[in-house]
Amino acid sequence: MASVTSIADGLSSASISTSWEQDTIPPELQESVQRHQHHLSALVVSLRAAGVGEEVIEASVHQLVDSYRTELTAAMRALVMGNLGA
């Protein structure tokens, strides 16, 4: 399992903007993905600063993922059904 430190180290702007992601993530999802990557990076910084335990990390990540689930599911359904993109 990755540590909070290794996750944070992997979330630099350079790693977020790789050509693989730009080529595989449809433009309609780019803004959403970038926003949620920013939220994840901010969460890591906050958790580091607070020195929290595993339970708080688990709850915080769960909340972040739940907030993204509905938006991502709707976008993926639209992409698969051909309602987004060309």
C-alpha cells in the first residue's frame, strides 16, 4: 500500500500532465480530472500538516471519492453511449 508521502510525491504538476493522460482522457473529462487531482493533492498536504491517523485518512479519502463518483459515472455513461465527444 502506498504511503501518503509517496502519493503526494507522485502528484506533481508534471506527473499530472503526462502525454498518456492527455491522449487517453477525453477533453470532456480533462477539467474534472484535473480538479479532482488538485483536491487529492490538497488533501495530502492537509493530512500531512495535521499529522492524522489512519482512520482520518480513510474517512477523508472516502469522502473525496464519494464526491467524484456521481460526476465521473455520469460522464463515463455519456462517453460510452456516445453522448460526449465526436
